[in-house]
Amino acid sequence: MTYCLALRLDEGLVFLADTRTNAGIDNISTYRKLHVLRPAPDRVFVVESAGNLATTQEVLDRIDRDLATPGEHESLATVGHLFEAALYIGRVSQLVAGNHRSGLSASGADGTATFILGGQIAGSNPDIVLVYPEGNYIRASDDRPFLQIGESKYGKFMLDFMVHDRVDLPTAVKIAVGSMMSTARANLSVGPPYDGAVLRNDGLLELREFRVEADSPTIAQLEALWAKHLHNAIAELPHIAQDEITGIN
Amino acid sequence: MTYCLALRLDEGLVFLADTRTNAGIDNISTYRKLHVLRPAPDRVFVVESAGNLATTQEVLDRIDRDLATPGEHESLATVGHLFEAALYIGRVSQLVAGNHRSGLSASGADGTATFILGGQIAGSNPDIVLVYPEGNYIRASDDRPFLQIGESKYGKFMLDFMVHDRVDLPTAVKIAVGSMMSTARANLSVGPPYDGAVLRNDGLLELREFRVEADSPTIAQLEALWAKHLHNAIAELPHIAQDEITGIN
């Protein structure tokens, strides 16, 4: 599986993706699932992918080919809005999955893929959208300005509790890594290293990339702090339903 | 959906179950999913259920009928070990699901159910097992002595981090409610009130039951403490990958 997330904050965008892939439990590998595209000077995109690895690779290859062969056809260099980029990726994704459907169905495999697309085209605000295998897309909600794809349940509590528009970017990166850590701890199919990217909302279109390695002291530190505060929260809480269960004390 | 969990600690057992049921999103109701059975003076059982509501009700009705009509047949009063009780419930569950399979398959519905069974028969230690729709069962692991059924992913991080043999019972109840709260917050299909039960490992077979209501001050308190400590943990953590992303500060 996979876990990718994206946050849309007043200060900018934060992306984080794990790198573990598996075809069965005995074929585990490491692939980038966070891809940075700079198709023209006035735009920068981050594409995160979940689902069939062959499909996501072919989708990215086709995106690159469309960019490398200028002409009448649409590409990430020609679209005028982020939602048009989302629809374009949705169409390519549907095309690739459709091309391989009959081949894959023989073995019962699913060739679909889901994407998070984020970034900025000069003149518009930075934004993030989720592109479904069906080719349509949704934006992040205003109240909960984040998107997740893949194994999204284990790490959702942290985003639910912590992510709102006004979180600053360094804090948002820590929240994203915390959500990723909880997921990786609960589910072996999600694992480090983690690829991240940050886009400030300053119109400069300068995307900063980073990677958190498996042996990063940050991960160990986060685990320890996390356990400490979880214990403190539970310890501070008065006993529950004291009247009914005083007998257990 | 549903979320039920059970913890097996040195001091005893803790059970917690939500009460929300839904048949489609416009048919939401409240049912007990935690059931206490005292089929004989030398034993007490807790049964938690997830899956098809009609199946779980018929399974419980058949368990009661077997107890009410003594004879040669097996029942929860006749089994000598908890694993035999698990196999008995598994057989009843398979029988009920099988009886309704053809009727349900016409509408594409799934009639299976999954159970957590816990409790004690005098002379043995208290224990918990998960009974699969296929009729077999597993015990909780020694390293992570808890079981979950239903929407188990959202609240797993808290059990992963906090549950070990030596947690005392009042603390274990708070951990269980915390795991439940994180799940209910992330998923509308899980909701209060929450039914709980505690069985001390003292051989007295006295099961204490409790209920946490939706308007319980404990829930509000836990949410507030939880948010505070989550913020503190993130605030204490040094900025991540400082070298790579100092530019975002």
C-alpha cells in the first residue's frame, strides 16, 4: 500500500509520501511516490500517487512525453488552471488503466490509480486536489484542509485534530510526519524513507523538497515524544465513569 | 459500521463497544453491541459483535435458546474452555449466515458477522478471542494484548502505543475510550453511547458494566486533553529535516 497526504495552509502547501511498494508480501520495494514537475517557468506541480505502480509510472511517462513533444495537444504546460491539470491527469490515468484492463483482469489485478495533485500556476493561489481513478477530482475542504490517499485511516486522527488554515509550515511538516509515523507503525505496507515538499504561498514558485530517512533521529524523537504525551494525556484524565466502575479500583 | 475492542491485562479484561448501526446512511440507529452472558455460576462471558445486525441478533437468540433448553446439545453452559465457546459461537454464526445467504445475495448484502468473545470459566484465566465469520478464532497476541473488530484502523495507534500487560484497569478503560473517541471523530458510522465492561482477574467472576453517554463530560475532557497533548508533542519536536527545509522558516 501507500500513504500520501497534502495540506493546504495559509502559508502554503505541504506534501508527504511514503516510498514502500509491495506486490504480495514477499515483493517489497522502495519507489518515489512524490513527483515534482516544473513544466514551465510560471508553474510548479507535485503529483503523489497511490494504486497500481505500473499505471502510475506510465501516467508519469505520458505526462513527460506530452511535455517533451510540443504541439496542439494538452499538457501540464498548456493548462490554465489547476483543475484543468487535474482533469488532464484523470484522463491519462483512465486511458492507461483502460489499456491494461483486459490484461490485468485475467489475473484479478486492479490497474487503477489515485493521485493528489498540488501546486501553483502564477496568478492563482496554491491548491491541492485529489484525482479519482474515474477521472474526476475534489478539492480539500475549507474546514479540514488536507487530502489523503492510500492507507489513510491510521493517521487521520492527527490531521483531524491539528490541521487548520493557520498552522505554520514547520509545524505542518511535523504534523505530516506524525501522521505518517502512526500509519507506518500500524501498517507494515507503509514505510520510510518519506519524501516531502513544501511550497510557500509567496508567489515565488520555489518548491523545497526534503526526505526523512528511516534512521532519522527525528523519527525516534517523535516516537518518544508521542508516547510521553499520550501517557500524560491518559494520566491527566480523571477515571472514566467513576460512579459505575469505582469497584475496579 | 461498528468499533469494538477488548484488552487482556494482568489485572483483568476491559471491553468497549460503540452502539451506532446503519443500514445506508439514512437509517441510523442505536443498538447494544456488547452483551454479557452468565450461563452458569462458574462462568461469565462478554460477546461483542460487528457485521450484519440481523445475523448478530439471531446468533444471540440461538445462544439463549440453547441455554434455555437443556439437553444433549452444546451451549455456553456446557463448554469447558473459552476456545470451545469460541468454536460454538463460530458454528452458530456460520449456520445463521448460511441460512440467509441466498436471500441476502439477491440484494448484494453480506450476512456475515465477526465477534469478540471474552470472559472466564472458573479454573482458567480470563481471556479474549476473536471469532471470524469462517468459524475459526484467534487469541490476542502476548506483545499487543488487544483485539479489535469493525472500524479498527482509526483507533489502533493508541492501542499500539499504550496497551501492554501491566496497564492497570482504570488506565486501560481510559485508553479504550481514547481509542474509541479517535475512531468516532474520524468516522461517522461509529458513535456514542459506548458500552463497557471490566472483569478483574481475581477469580470472583464479577463483571462490572458501565456506559459512557454522548454528553459525558469525560468525552469532552478527553478531547480537550488529547488536543492539548498532541499540540505539546508537536511543539516540543525539533523542526524536521532542518538542514533541508530551513528555507521554509
